[in-house]
Amino acid sequence: MQEEQEDTMTTRANPRTETAPMAVIERLVELACLAPSVHNTQPWRWEYDGRAITLRADPDRRLVTSDPRGRNLTISCGAALHHLRFAAQALGWEPVVEHLPPGDETVLARVFVARTAHHPPLPADIELMRARCTDRRRFTAWPVPEDQLAALCRIATAWTVDAVAVTDNADRFRLELLANQALTALEIDPERLEEQESWIDRPGDEGIPSDLLPDHPDPLHPRGRFRLGVLEDTRLVIHSGDRVIALGAGSDDVGSWLRVGEALSALWLEATRAGMSVVPMTQPIEVESTRREIGRTLLAGAFEPLLLVRVGWQVIGRRALPRTARRPLDEVLSR
Ligand SMILES: Cc1cc2nc3c(=O)[nH]c(=O)nc-3n(C[C@H](O)[C@H](O)[C@H](O)COP(=O)(O)O)c2cc1C
């Protein structure tokens, strides 16, 4: 953090510094909002004061039953923060991020967008942000090579989080059992179910449309967290080659959640670049008993599990998915 603050001051003190104009700030926030968020709640608020972009969580968008402490809310904001930084770099700027700056605990981050030299834009990176999506259709049987899994874990750990791929068969089996236990906890809790259901086919620019929920249960994993939708999925019985990566940190607090969100975004964008598909699986983390069991058994207490993601391959030439909606800029950015 201290290093980042020093960086910020150097950037501001340099007489050749060009500060990003409002049109760039607006474009960056729009791109940041393409980030994934739990149930597409888009729980972020941005503010630009002519100097820095401030990111806060929107507490009214927290899932009060399934996310009482705001873990998924903050992870979603962390993903948007990484998207903002990634977009700024792709457009040739030199973003400087201050995480959890002192003085106002509602502020998750401040981002200064300026540049001291010309950098060519990276249109492929902007395209990547538009291409990334949550595809819940069945993965193919193609295995994710160990070196690719390790590379994705390294991308995540660069954001000072812990990341481990669950590759051992006994661990994978145990994780499936825990995921099933977590689903049972959801199914017998009418408040949780109702909350989740309320984010499906929601009017307005938020939530998950049933066009994005598969229309057929996977015979090998018949229980998903969402009800069936109308997205056509294969009827083939596939022993899917996907793998799970567990992301976490030494502590279960706001700072760790924010970094896990950044790591999630970085990992997801690079997986998309490599042609892989990523689907978060947060149900076993939302249920405290299964979360603790994952930490104790699968991770041997090495770190606090904060997010699980499935990574795998989708069929080549599959039908492109419609994009989930995003709220208009004026609703999320004050300036
Ligand atoms: C913290 C977090 C938790 C999520 N949990 C799940 C999940 O358990 N199951 C799932 O299918 N998608 C999950 N998602 C994916 C979101 O539903 C998805 O990002 C959102 O609907 C927006 O769609 P998009 O990713 O296609 O832009 C999660 C995303 C985030 C950031």
C-alpha cells in the first residue's frame, strides 16, 4: 500500500502527467461494470471528483440472507476494480490503485488514471472483457492440462491471494459431497431460495435471465444451484474434464475479499483468452459449515477458502450466449 501511495504521488508530481479526461473516465467505468458479480447484482458505486475514481460497495445490493457479511458483495467489487485497472491499461493509461485508503471505511479503493508517456491501446484486451461471460452449459470431457491450471493459479496469486487447484480424485469426490451438502442447505431454507429466485428473470438491467440457465439437468451432476432455464444444453452424458480452483487468503475479511475479487477477474480474463470457460461455484462457501470443512480437509488449514471456480472447456463452435444486462452509467457513477 505504501509503495502504491508513493507511486501515486510520483505520478501526480510529474509535470508531464496527463490526467484522463471525463470521457475516458466514463468509458473506464462502463467497462469495469462488465465485471462478473454475484447473481449479477452489480453491487458497486463509483464516484469521480476530478482527481480519482472512488469505488464503494452498494450495501442495498447485498444479498442479505446468503451473504450476511458482504463477502460475495466485496468480491464482486474487487472484480470490477480489476476490470477498471485492466481497461485503463488497455486504453493506454497508467492506473494507480489505493486499496482501502485510510479515513473512510466505506471506500474500497481509489483509482488515479493518468499517464506520463504514450502507450499503444490494446483493443484485444477490451474485446476480452466483452467476451468474458458465465457459461453454465456442460463442460466437455477435455481435461484442463496441469500446467494450464498451475498458470491460472499463478495469475491469481499475483494478487496476493492463495490459489490451489483441486486435482486429487479423493479431494474432488469430497468436494462434490460438500457441494451437495451446501445445495441441500439451500433447498431447505425458504428465505435463501426466495432470495436467489428473486434475481432470476428480474425486470431491469440486473439479475440472471433464464435464457442463461441450462434447460436440462446434467445426469452426472443433477443438482445445480439455479432452477432449470431455457438455455439449450447437450443431452449427452459427459464425464466433464473441468477442475476446481479454490481461492482464498489468510483472513476472511474485507481486504482479502477485495483481493480475491481482483484475482478472480484476472484469472477469468486470462482463461477466456486461452479459450477456457470459468464458472464460480459459491454455494459451498456461502454455507459456513461446508466452507469450514473445505478449509479443514481439502486445504489442510493452509488458508481461508473464499471462492471456488470451475474451469474447463466448452464445445468449439457453441452458440454464443446473450450477455447479461448492466445498469446504465448514470445509476452507478456520480460525477
Ligand atoms: C462472487 C461471485 C459469485 C458467483 N457465484 C456463482 C454461482 O455460485 N453460480 C453461478 O452459476 N454463477 C456465479 N457467479 C457468476 C454470476 O452469476 C455472473 O457473473 C453474473 O450473472 C453476470 O454474468 P456474466 O458473468 O455472464 O457477465 C458468481 C459471480 C461472482 C462475482
